[in-house]
Amino acid sequence: MDPVMQKIDEAILLIVLRRQRRMRQEEERSSRRRFWVHPMVSNRFSTGYFGNIYSQLRSYPTKFFNFTRMSVPLFDDLLERLRPRLTRMDTVMRSSVSPEERMLVTLRFLATGQSYASLHHYFLLGLSTVSKIIKETCVAIWEELHNVVMPEPTEDIWESVVDTFWEKTQFPNCIGALDGKHIRVKKPPHSGSSYFNYKKYFSVVLLALSDAHLKFLFVDVGAYGSQGDARIFRESAFGRRLHEGRLNIPESRPLPCTEEPSLPLVMVADEAFGLAENLMRPYSGTGLSRQQKIFNYRLSRARHVVECAFGGVIEVVTSCPAILSIIPHGTDSPGFPGCLGGPALKEAAGLQAAELEVTVVEAAMVPAEDFSGPVDRGRERHLFIQASPSSSPAHCFRCQKRFFMSATEPRCDLLYYSSVL
């Protein structure tokens, strides 16, 4: 090798190494903390929002509710439940953030969606401290209350869900409505197209089961937006337990006002899901018969409840832009359901757990022609159409009139007209 070229290569290499060292030194200097505790933060007890306003805010319940979206008694009840999880040790170097302040910061974030920088100036806490407090408190809320607001369904709970669906939607043997909902999020870094869904935006999927009172019984949160509902359900803990028969679902029974055959209790879902023993979907395709159209209409009435339940969740989440930026980073931890449930937890703190339950259900049927032998789920839906009781009163939610369901057709003209379109 030419000695001149070798010296040139060595000089270039030396210059590159010097530049890299200089850049590392500049990064180290820029990352050094100018203050161990910023002077503004060190005075938070005397000048911060919590030290000056919290005691006065509690004296005015209306103002306190506007600030936290939670009443003072419910705030105190939730605080006592979470106090052991939120208490930190004071040290010689600094005092810890009290559980009251942690709760107030988190509820303010969930109620308004303010940025961490805004909360930093409100409460005079460090940016990283605010971020850590919110995530830790959401995890604590979920771990402490998820067994209260979303208990393990028992046979009595399933029986109650079946009765409610029959009363409100006139769909028999239904234990819930199942569906998935895309929640728009900001694209997480280095995620590629994993969160990009068929609707052309980035999202995570909330899969939920709801009863007729819009109460959540099961939720699965955090699946990639690019995945389909059927795959998410199949791979979820809830779907695996349903397939293995570990959901405490009661035994099969005849439809109301009939004596045979015994049909399984089912969940109702849309065309994205497949037929199963405890899962029912509508007829698909064109050229459906009149009875099939009526069945699809009645199933859609039962399935509509989960869409309404999603509406309340989406309204809360989309009203808080800051929540949308942290959702993808929290989907692997229990903190994300806590964030979603934050505005509703004011009821959970008051032990009104029934108002927050979720149930996902689909319906299944047996053939009308043959009451004996194995069930053919591809033909089960036909019996649900014919087995409607002839003397059971129902309520048309469209024309608001009372009518009686017949074995051949509903007596409500508007219901019949809308069912055959």
C-alpha cells in the first residue's frame, strides 16, 4: 500500500474518532443535571397547587368535582383503598409525594388529558415524576379494583344476564354481546405497521363483552390494530377459557315457552366471528329468506348494546389527547385498563360494581326440523326464529309500541318492515 495513502487513511480515522469523542462529551455535558432539585420544585409545599389549593378545594364540593370529576366522599374512599400502594418512604434527602397528591395528579390527568408539562407547572413536580406517578397510580387502581368492578362471572351472574337480554332485546339464551373496537392512538416509535388498521389509522383494539345494561364483564385491551377481531378473540385469555369450557356458563336449556330441545347459552357477535357452541353470528351473504332476515335483525338488536357500551369509553378516551399518546406504551401492563376506566371509577369507589361489569355474548341455535341427534350449528339459527313464544309480550324500540311475538312473524308492522329490508 502506498505510504502516502496509508497516512491519509490514518489521518481521516483520527479525525472521525476525535469527532465522536467530542460528540460524546457534549452529550454528557447536556445530560448533566443543573440542579439536584430544581428551585421551583423545592418550593412546591409553599407555592405549589396542592399545598395551597387542595384544602380549600375540599371545602367546595362542586369545585372539587369539576377539578377531579369525582365527589369528595368517593375520592376519600378510593384514596383509603389505594393508600398502602401509593405511600412512599420519606428520606433525609427529600420528602415523598403524598398519596393524596398522587391521586389528585392522576385524576386531573384522566379528567382533562392535560400534558405532563402542564401538570408539572400546576403541582411543581418533575416531568419524569409526573409520568411515573400517573402510570403507577393507574396500575394501583386496576389491581385494587378490577376484582370489584369486573368480578369473575358465576352461574348466577350469567342467569341474570340471560334474563336481562330477554327482557330488553327479546333475544333468548343470550349471555352477552361481543365485539372489538379500534381506539385511535399516536403511532408508537419503531412500531412499523403493527398498529395500522384497515381503516387507515393507528389503533389498539379493545375487545369486550357487554350485557344489556351496557356493563362490561370481560375486556381484552392492547392487541395490534392490524389484527382481526376473530384472531384477537381466539388468542385472548377469555377466548381460550371459553373454548376450554372454564367460564361457569350454565347448562343448556329450552328456549322460553318451549319444552325442547335444550339449547346452549350463547354470545352474539358480528360476521367477523365464527359459529361455536357458545357463540352466534348472523347469516351472511345475499339472497336470505324472510326468516333469516328477521333473525339477523333481532340479533343485531341484541348486539347493539356492546356498541353503545363502546360509545361511552371512546367518548372519554378521545376527549383526552394525552391519554392517546401513552396508550400503546401501557397496553402490556394492567395500567391501561385503569386509564380507560378512570372516569368511571368514581362509581367503583362507591362499591357500585354492577355499573361497570362487561359481558360479551353470542347466540346459538339447533335445527327446527330435527329435535334429536347432534346440533348442526350451521342450521341452529333457524330454530331461534320459529321458537319465539306466541304469548310473550315484547317491546319494539323503534315504534315504542307493545306487541306480541308470534311463531311466524312479529305483530309490530314497523318491526316487520325493518326486518325484511
